[in-house]
Amino acid sequence: MTGATIIFYLLAVMTLVSAVLSVTTRRIFRAAIYLLFSLIGVAGIYFWLDYQFVGAVQIVVYVGGIVVLIIFSIFLTQAAGEKMPRQRTGRSLLAAIVSAAALGLILVEIGRHRFRIPEEQGAPVTVRTIGNQMLSTGEAGYALPFEVISILLLAAMIGCIVIAMRSPAGESEKRDMQAGPDTAEKL
């Protein structure tokens, strides 16, 4: 086993273990940190595959954008140390079934694809070719994936704002009690 293979397996194990811990922990701040490590592991795999640009985008967009927004929203709600409620068994079972079905679909698609080594090298990679490829709407263009990423970032920001704006349970009732009966009648 070569050093490159060992590095790949370490990155893969870090990514998978962090992903599983992210969805199984009951502490919200720990879930965000585990998600951070999982996304860094994916970026490490991109760098290992010699896709520096995609790895850098992974770090900037996901690690630098979404995870930071999630962590800020956790701190804004002041719920970093609280435990999340335990999920019902039915939801956990449904999540396991959907995850197993998705894994099965992925394995079927990987089994259908014939991986082959390209016989000829492509054109040299320059900033101009990367830019043209990103703005292309053709078969190998990246305009649609960038639009999907922008919608994902918008949804993450809206979700973080909603989480940050939500008051903890019972806090609105306490404010109503402190305001007194006169204020409650005016409302």
C-alpha cells in the first residue's frame, strides 16, 4: 500500500465518520463542527485527486460560507450548548430507509458506468479555458451547477436567518407575563 492510498483512506474515513457524527449527535454546535470536518475531508479528497480548483471552491463555498453561517446562527440563538430533542423512531427508520435506497441507487449507477483512462491529453488548462467552461451552457458547461449552488447558498442563508430569528420556547410567554394584563388587553 502506497502513501497516496493511505492518505486517501484517511481522508475517506475522516469524511464518513464526521458525516455520521454530524447527523447522529444531539448537540447542535457539535453537529456543525462535525459537518465542517466532513466538508474539509471532501476538499482534501479533491486536492488528493489533483483538482485544486474544485477543492478550493469546496473550502470557500461550503466550509467558508455555509458552515460559518450555520455556526453564527447557532450563536445568535444562544442554543450552542443545548441538546436537540431525540427523534422519534419512525423518523429515524424512514431516514435509514431513504439513505439505504440512495446508497443502492449510487452503487447501481457506479456499476453501470465503465470507467476508462482517456487515451489523449486534453487542451492545456488556462484561466481563459476555465472561464469559458464555467460560462458555457453547453454539454460540458458549468453555468447550471453554479446557479444551483447559488440557490443552495440562498436557502442556507434564509435557513440561518429563520433559526436566528426564532425565539426559544416559552420566551414569548415570559414577555407577556412581565408586560402585565394591560399590555395583553391592548394586543
